[in-house]
Amino acid sequence: MLWKIMLGIYILIVTVAAFVYAPGAAGLGDLSRIIYFHVPLAWVGVLAYLVSMLNSIRYLKKPDRDFDFRAVFNAEVGLVFTILATVTGAIFARHTWGVYWNWDPRQTSIFILMLIYAAYFVLRSSISEEENRARLSAVYCIFAFISVPLLVFIIPRLYTTLHPDPIISSSGLEMNGQMLQVFFAALLGFTGIYAWIYSLQIRLYKISQRWEGQ
């Protein structure tokens, strides 16, 4: 309980720091503050996809409903945080490019990534037999994760993009010391939120399993 209270206080401090302590980036002003939320959201999405893939591998090695549950849950979290990162990115785009969506390489790659993981849930809903559903979903999840580093880190950098790099960029988003402090603090805070959500869901799952066993 104590660590959850501390996490809440930490997130509150980071949020206040993002609007009060960190200065606005040159050329963007207060709009640049969305970076402290947009990038951590994307980071948690990638982290959740990674954990989903690892649990899928564990399931194939040792078929266990717990591993399947963890894989599915993390895929859900990854998709939700990817959508939130896309929404915050669209808000940024609206105020910098004049439109919410213009199929910039970054936007296109994240859209494809969302389709890939949406198809994961379509696959699961189309298979009624539990063991086959879990096994095929695990295989799909492993191959789906191969696309994550390609679509998030590699392919967008192969093309000219308007999307700024939050740390090293020629478009005016280079961060000074104060901005970097808040940026990395936000990454840590959002990772903590993910860990809290994950632990809470695992507890709920174990409770439901005990009820089913009665």
C-alpha cells in the first residue's frame, strides 16, 4: 500500500514539474510539454508488448493458463497505451502541422502496429477451443513483436519525417537539463503505473482462479 501512495505522490510531482519546472522547448513553447506524456505512453506500450511476447514464449514451453493470461493482458495494455500515445501525438500534430493526421511515417507505422495487435484479439475471438486459442495466440504474439522495434524505432527513421526527436533533433526539441530531468522522471513514473496495473490485475486473476476452484 505504501509504495502505491508513494507512486501517486511521485506522479503528481512529475505532472506539476512538467508544467511548472521544465521550460518550454524553443519554437514550441508550452506545446512541448506533451512530450512528457506522449513518449512515456509509447514506452509503456513497447514494454507491455515485450512482456506479452515473453509470456507467450513461456506458454509454448510450458502450457499454463497463467502465462496465457499474462500475455493477453499485456497485449491489451500495450494496445491501450499505443492508442493513447497516438492520440497525444495527433494533438501535437494538430498544433504544429495544422492537421491531426497526415500519414507521416511515424503515424503510419504506429497505425500499422495497432492493426497488428488488434488482429491478435480478432484471432483469439475466432477460436473457441481454449488450448488451441492460447497456443496459436502465443505464436502470433511472438511474430507480432518482431514488428515492434521495426515500426517504432527503425522504419520511421529510414524516411524523412516531421516527427521530432525529443532529445536530439534539428527541429528545436533539444532538451536542456531541466527538461531531461522531467522527461526521465516521467518515463520512470509511467513505468511505475504499468507495474501497478500489472500487479493489480494479477491479484484479481488469482482471486478469480481461487473462486473457480471452489
